[in-house]
Amino acid sequence: MSQLDVLNLTPTHPLNPNYAFAKKRPISHLSAKANHGAPYMRDVTDILHQFVFSWNDKLAADARKLKRYYEQYRKGFFTYIDHEGGGREFVGRFSTPVEPSPLSHNHWSIQQIVFDEIPGLPMRNYPSDWAQDAIWELAVNDFGNRMVAAASGTWVLVADANAKTGFHFENAGIAITDTATYVYLGYGFQFWAPSGPAYGQAQLILDGAVIGTVDFYSAATKPSSALFTLKNVVAGQHVLSLQPLHTKNAASSGYTVLWDALWVMI
Amino acid sequence: MSSKTGPAPVCLLDVVATDGTSYHWASKELDVTPVYTGTRPAWALGLANPPANYDTHYFPWLLSASGFQQSRSMQSSQATISVQNISGNTLQRDLAGLLTARTFEGAIFAFREWNLLAQCAEFEQHGRLTVVSTSEGQCQFGANPLLNPNDYDGNPYSYSETCQWRFGSPQCGSTPGNDAAFGAPCSNTYVTCHQRNLFGGVLNTVVFPQTPSVANISANQVQYRRLV
């Protein structure tokens, strides 16, 4: 059951939908724009993916299996594998009834069936094709708006040529309750930041649970790189926080911690 | 106010909240000499790219403004100003934070329609804001004119020849200590008042041209309340 029940295990499985099917991301944000000005956008729901499938000519047995998937998982979910999309898996259910139409003897057509991904569900294999699917969530977005929040303590934007956008969000690293927070929509993430000889260590907190430590120290100043990666995160809205530990590498000359960018899997 | 040719005018809004902080919003991001300036709010300190001059920089937050009317009478109408409530960091919206931290109810504003070609205002109105509604996407302000009799408090007392203080109250001033006749309360008239320096009524100086005969004067004391 659940994520272990796979609709279409192989690329040649008879329950693979006919190509081409629609794969879209429903509007999940609010936006506002003055007559002459940059747009503002904010995610307000956590819907990530939606597919619209059709099976044009199926045997009666396959049509019955599809109908069973709809009935069985109206109150649950199963795994669909997008073989065309590199074998990436999605968990969700059919949100429209599967109603096969007869074409001829033992030939059935099932059209326009919507598969909705459901956030917050465990997966057999979490998405990990960073180069294809991940997007940048930056401390300062392209319109110059700071997106990371100083939830607690003193954090300042500092110009930094080694940061992704030319700025990083910095804290002195003394008070361990100081917190920078970013809310993102997606799965796992990579935490990117510059490193250098005067930086300290911090902990990352995802949805209230400590998930690991980031060490910003490097012997020489280095451009932003992935300092922490977490792949197995359920789809949805997540709150990621960074708190200084007031610790440092023995060779480091300071405790400063910083926020630069997230590479978020969507 | 549309123009048949040339660029559409830009709507400019200056707001000074009741704590003295000022805000400059427009339908286009630009720098113009403001009508009002005030204290720069702490929010501005966290901007990634702060403007060179906060007072002359208008952020493109103003979505719409309509309903401004001018009248020769004392008729007042409320215009509607919509400001976006989307921008901000991923944790908090800018405007929502400002509305929480500041008081925009009664904030003074100056609204202008700015002609880009002439570099001057085609229309200008000053008034006071009221927060009509706030939603996920925008905040609607009601823009009231400065002269709005509806805003005025009425006189809590009525003009009368009888005193409106309750006998023995602090306003009356009569106490057992300063009033030997405290046991016999007044009749709220001037002639029966025990503390005439605190009499809370209007003194009526009726002048009788002729001395009336005693027979013509009613023996009944009338306490009448007359609005003037």
C-alpha cells in the first residue's frame, strides 16, 4: 500500500499512460504588481505537481486495474513513476474518477485522468536530480528583495563577491538563540554559502528539528558551495532555520555564520 | 484621470503614520520630491538595496487608487487606496509587519497624480487614512478628506440654563466640608446653586423693560431646558 504500491514499475508496464500527457504545476502563489514595477510573489499553497493522463487503447483487465487504483486510493496514495522524466517518482492519487469508455471488444479508452501529487507523504525514492529539477532560493532575490528573515537576533546583509547574489546574511555567531529563517516550497535542499578562515559553525533546523551542523570554515576564502545536503524531505512547505553554535574550527579566527542560498528540489 | 496621449500619470502616495514614520508608495518605482516626510521606519533598515534617499524614493506598492472627489459643499466621500501585501521575506509580509507595528488609522496622507512629462502633479489631495480591510494579497485603505465633519466629536453637553452637574459631584464642587447647606441639594438653577463659581449652565440675562407687577409673576419655579 501507499508509496510501496507502484502504478507503473517499468517503462514498458501496461499501465503507463499514453504520451504526451500534461505535467503542470498549478498556481500555488499570490502575486501583485503595480502598474509600473516589479512583481511580488508569495507561495500560499503547497501543490507542486499535477499530471493529466490518458490511456487510449487498453485491454479490459488494464482498465479494471486503473479503476481499482482510483477506488483503492481515493482515501490514500500510490507511487507513479515518470519514466520519460528520468524515472522520477511522485506520490499521490487520481483526483478524477477513472471511467473507461469502450472502443471495441476488449479495447477501452480512459481519458483526462488527473493525478495530483499530495504533499507531506513518504516516498520510495526522493527526487535527487539536482541539475534538472532544483531551483535557487536566494538570500536576496533577482528584484533586490531580501527573502531570508532575521527571526531572532541581529543579522545584516553584507556585500560579498563570493556569495551567489553578491550579498550574504551575516550574524556574529555569539548568541546561540539568534536565528535566520527561510520558508521554502519543495522537497530536499542543498545549503550553499561561502566559507573562509574567520567563520564559525551553526546548526540547521528543519521544521523544528535539528538536522545537522554547518562549518563555514575554510583555510582560504572560497566562493559559495554546498555545505549541507538533505535529500529525503517530503514535498511541501518547509521552514529552515540557521542558528549559530558559538563554536568554530580550531583554526578559525571567528564565529561569524552566514546565509547565502538554498538549492531546493521541486 | 487618463490622458489621450503620452504616458499615464503615476499615482504617488505619501503617508505619515501617527508615530511620525513616513512611507512613500507609488504605482511606479521612482524618485520624486515628497509632500510629506517623517521618520524612516526600522523596516527600511533591513532593505537589501536601500534607496539613496528614503524620503524621495517611492516603492511600487500602490496597486490602485480611486474615488477621489472634490466638492464645493461640505459633502465628504471616502476614496479607496489599495496597497500590495505580498512583498517581504519568506517569513513575513512587509505591509503586514508595518500594520502590526505602526498605527495607520488616522495617518495623514498626500495623494498625487504625477505627470511624467511635465514633472508635476496633475491632482493632489490630502487627508487621513483608515484601514478598511487587509487580506493575503493587499490592504485597502479608506482615504478621508481632511475636512470631514463626521470625524468631529460632538459637544457632550447641551446648552441649557439649568446646570447639568449632579449635586455633590466633583464637577459640582459642593462638599460637606465647604457647603454648610450640603444637606439641602440645589435645584440645578443658578439661584439655588451652592457653588456659583462652578455653575454648569448658561446664564440667561433676561432684561425686563418694565418692572412687572407681582401679580403677573408666576409663583411656580419653572426649570426649563432650552437649547440655543
